[in-house]
Amino acid sequence: MSTNSNLTTMRRTVEQLKLEASVERIKVSQAATELQQYCLQNATKDALLVGVPTGSNPFREPRSCSIF
């Protein structure tokens, strides 16, 4: 039985290696350039850079109500 399980493990490993070998790879410099372009294009939508509009902010401070 150990021979069968060993063979099965080897087949899975070969299939995984084939899958990894078929993945398209790019250079780090190209990936960095694309990431920088993406960040610059979407900077106007980034809540960390622009802030959250007060009307749609679920974490805003609650308003106090005072009755006279």
C-alpha cells in the first residue's frame, strides 16, 4: 500500500509542478511599474488618502441630543 500512496503523491507533485510551470511570470520592475500606475489611477477613490465623506461614515462620533 505504501507504494501506491507514494506513487499517488508523486503524481500529485508532478501535476502541481506542471501547473506552476505554466504560470506566466513577469519581472519585478514591470510589476512595480504596474502597481504604481494602478495606485496613481485609483488614488482619488482611496479612503485612506482622501478621507471618508461624513455622510457615509459609519464610525463617526454620535451626535448628542439635548432637550431644554
